[in-house]
Amino acid sequence: MFHPFRQAKILITGGLGFIGSNLAIALVKKQAIVTIVDNLTPNQGGNLFNINPIKNDVTVRNFDIRDTAAMEQLVKNKDYIFHLARQTDHVLSQKDPFPDIDINIRGTTIILEACKKHNPHVKFIYTGTRGQYGKAITLPVSEDAPTNPRGIYEVTNLTAEKIVQIYHDIHGIRSVMLRLTNIYGPRAQMKHNHFGVVNWFIRLALDQTPIPVFGDGLLQRDFIYIDDATNAILKTAASENCYGEVLNIGKEKAETFLHLAKTIVKLSKNASYTFAPFSKERASQEPGHFASDITKIHRLTGWRPKTTLTTGLVKTLNYYKKYRTYYW
């Protein structure tokens, strides 16, 4: 049987973060040779403990993706690059747009230029966000839906995606462009609520602090467990049919925030929730209900999410109960 990642040389940018570290663990299990690059910017989710199970099996390089010389060296001889490094703090992006512009757009372009010069045959997997769509017109949202992002973070992700597409079309850097939805699970940052709403609800439950459910709680999202997301990313990277394509990673069945909060409360001891009004900042960027049309990725790879919300929440709660000292 052909295993595309066995002994493959792989670079993961932002590999000490939530998705990157879970991806690194999955790739090491598949016998890949993994290099992680992460500059451990405070409050962005990078955490050396995230790779504790594989710390002796990967190479970690502490560089910024805007370091041109470093990127030109790191991309050499790699078979795959999974690009996850970016500025992820939505609150910061509202206060100061320039880190998003510099890191998410310029940083991505620096890596692509390095590939063009030193490794044009690499396979490049870019991970964007469902926020690139903005307000949904119909549900579930397909890849052909209009893109009208409501925040600087989402705009810079969409711009970076367009640049990746250009390097695929014009310069031959074979690329997959992914739009990920609301992912939760082990190894996400738990220090603040600027991103990662499901994990933040879990922290509040474990701290016995009431979970704030905004509005009437009936706002819908397609919450997806990290193992399902990681599996989807790897399936797209392994499929030649996915290169040059924009693909959703999410769920077609959305669930309400009220249901999410009630489920977490049910699974946790001494947890509770309360209704709260939207803040001015949250209301200004709130895109409304969202669910992902995953027809395309299923057709090209056979992927569908398998983890139920309850199962994923139990696994996440158990992880942070055991390792909270490394995340609080």
C-alpha cells in the first residue's frame, strides 16, 4: 500500500500551535520526517508542551516566517509544506491591523517566494478560515459562495489565499487552499477568549465560571473536532485531485451555541451558563449562522467528520483536566 507521508520531508509553519501540533503528531505516526517552525509569539497559541509526545521525533526551529533567509533554507528539500503560521488574535486585528497584514499576507508571500526560488516542486497546503465568506446567504456554504469578510483577520486570510492561488497557477507551486471552520479540541490555547470559542467555554466550565451565551443562544455554527480536521488536511494533501482547489473543512449540520453550552454543562461538574448581550465589537463582526458545504472535499477525498459533539467535548475536557497546568 502506498503511504504518501512515510519518510516524506515536511515543514509545518506554526507547528507549535493548536492545529499545527496535532498535525505534527499525526504525521510522525505516519513516519514522516517533520520540521516545525514557530516563533512562539505570546498569546498566539504556540506551546512547546503541545508536541510533548513527539518532542524527540521532530526538529523545531525558532524563526519568524518573515525571516526571508530562514525561510529560504527551511523550504529546501521539503516534500510538503503545511502553512498554519499567522496572526490569529481577532481582538488585536481590530485594534491594530498591521500585524495581520504583515504576518498573514507578507509572511505567506515570503514563504511562497522561497519555494519558487529553492523548491518549486513542493506541495503547499494553506489553511484559511470560514470567516473569509462573511455573512452566509444560504446554508450550507459552498466554496462558490461570495466572499465578504467582516474583519481584518479574515480579509488577510482571503488575500493570502488568493496569493497562494496565483503561485499555483503562474509559478507552478502546487497548492491546496483550505477554509476551516470552528475547530476545538486538545492543544488549543486557553489563556484568553480572543479566538477558540469552544475551548474557551471548556475553560470556563473547568474553572466553574458561568459560560456566557450571547443573545438568545440560537446562533448556529458547525463545530468540528481537531482529529477530524487534521484527517481532512492530510487527505487533501495526499490527493492530487485537490491541488489548485479551494476546499471547506467543516460540517453541513450546524449546532447552536445554547446547545453547545448545555452539553458542556451536562458533561462537567458544577458548570453553568448564563445569557449575555453581544459586545459592540462582537456584534460588528458577527456573520450570523454558518455551516460548511463539504460536498467537494467528500467527492475528492471521501472525507467526512466522524466525531460527535459530545465525544469531542469529552475528549477535550479530559485532556485539559489532566494537563491544565500547561495551558492555564
